[in-house]
Amino acid sequence: MAMQESEKVAKRFASPLASAAAGAAAGVALVALIAAGWWLGAGGEPARGPAFEPVVAGAGSPTPAAHPAAQPSPHAGAGAGPAEDPETRGLRAAVAADPERDDLRRRLALKLLRQGAFFAAFEEAEKLLERDPEDVDGLFVLAAVRVRMGQPSRALPLLDEVLERAPNHVPALTARGQALLAAGHEAAAVATWERALELSGGSNRQVEELLREAASGPRASPTAGS
């Protein structure tokens, strides 16, 4: 059992840079969806608003020591990434001042993700999961980066974990559809997007676009990575 858990953790944290070139075109709709403000509202129902409010994991979660299979920083050789706005810099400063404020770190990780600062977001998600391996936001950010990097086989188990804890998580469903499509499972991808659209009240521009593209016939899709 311990070995299985170690392998599970290793798959979570292996560097996303390995398949970055293969996934250069992946995840655009996912990031647009996040930027548009789609997330979970009160009671776990999908909500949309100008302010992006992350899910907060329940209190009392176990706080393990550092993950045994954590890899070197995915920032290595990745460049500086997008310039940060004052709000992001403020969040960074707040997290640095109080590293145990997981709520602030969640906001920072999700904001970095929607800004396209994927490797910085990945690092913040790693830190969340070091403190709580079941943190929904941490799992989602890791998965979203994997989708963006063209690594569907690594993203799907993470997204399954997110959806097990938050079944109405529209961005996770959207990302899962993209990962399924990249892995060659178009019918399953369409079914997943249809569920995301239903949870969005039947109106979600990014998901509708994905469904239209799937219905239009064969198209170039992100290359499945490992």
C-alpha cells in the first residue's frame, strides 16, 4: 500500500517540462474558462463571476511531511514567464509572510494558472499538496498544467481525484475532456464536455466551442504525452 501511494505521488510531481513541446497548443480553452471566472459556487454548484474564488479544502486534513518523490523545480530552464500584475505580487508577498495560509496560496496558484504562468502555478500547487495531499485546488492546478503540457496520461488521474471530491467542478470536467481527446478518446471527451455544459446552465462559450470543434470532424489534437 505504501509503495502504491509513493508511485501515485511520484506521478503527481514528475516535472511537466518533459512533454512541453508536444502540448504547446493544448489547454487554451481551459485557461480561457478559468479566466472567465467559471468555478464552484456555494454548495458546490457551478458559478460564474468576475472574481475567481477557489474551493477551500475542509479543515482537519492530515499534514504530512514533504512528499517523498517531489522532483526539482519545474521552473528550471523555463524562463521568467508572464509579467506579474500588482495583485499577483501582493499575493506572493502575503504568502511569503505567512506560508501556512493555504487560502492565500490557493488564490495565488489559481491566479498564476489563469495568467498562463504554468510553471509558477505548478510550484504553488506542489506546496499545497505537501500540506494536504487531497487539496482540490492543488490537484486541479497540477492537472491543468499537465493538460497544457500535453501529458494527458498524467493529468487524468489527478482530474479523477478532483472530480471524486468535487463532482460539479466545471473547469476540471473541461480539462478532463481535453485530456481524453488528446489520449484519443473523443466520445468520452464529448460526454464529459456535455456534462460540463449542463452544469454551466447550458451556456459556456469555451465548452460550446470545444463541442463544436469535436462535431466538425477530425482535427489536429494535442499529442498525448507520458
